Amino acid sequence: QAARMKRPWPAPRPATLLACLYCLLPLLLGALLPAARCREIVATDEWQLLSENDTVPAGLHVRVDLSTGQKWAKLPSDDEDDGPIGAAAWSAEVDSTGALSVLEAADGGDGGGTY
């Protein structure tokens, strides 16, 4: 008969194995799944198109094109005659039913209408 070696430690219990797996699972998944690619933009005097996960430093001017959903950002400037980016700017209000009423176009034209 071969001599049987005794383990220097006790055999792990199933509950211990599950606890280890529970602790290691987030680490394993974090290494396997792609991380969200967030980046803070470098502020400039020119309008920059923002990507989905871009972050913006405090104090920047931000514009949103409501027809495309694109977001743009730049450093504030003293002269605000930059004009809108590819869209007109209007004064608008939303009533209690959720209807959007365009009151007046910023360029003085008639932007009236309900959407």
C-alpha cells in the first residue's frame, strides 16, 4: 500500500468556493468587457463636436442641435455673434400637454408654430 499524504490544509467547502467566485467575478468581467471610453475634451475657442462619452470641463458653452442630437462645446467668448450651428435658434415654450410652441425666431423671422 502506498503511503497516503495528508494535505497541509483542509479541503475547501463549496460555500468557500462560491464566496471566492463572488469576489473574483467582478474583476474577471472588468478585464474581459470593454471599458467605456470616456475622455475630457480639450477646451478651445472653436466649436467641437462631442462624442457620446465625452466629458466637458466646467464653464464651457454647450449647444445641442435638436434635429440631430449633436452636442457641441467651446470656451466662452466676449463676442457672442458666432451664430447657431446648422440650425436656427428660436424662443419656445412647452405647455401642460407637452406641445412645443415656437414663439419667435432669434433672427427676427417668424418661427411661429406648434410641434
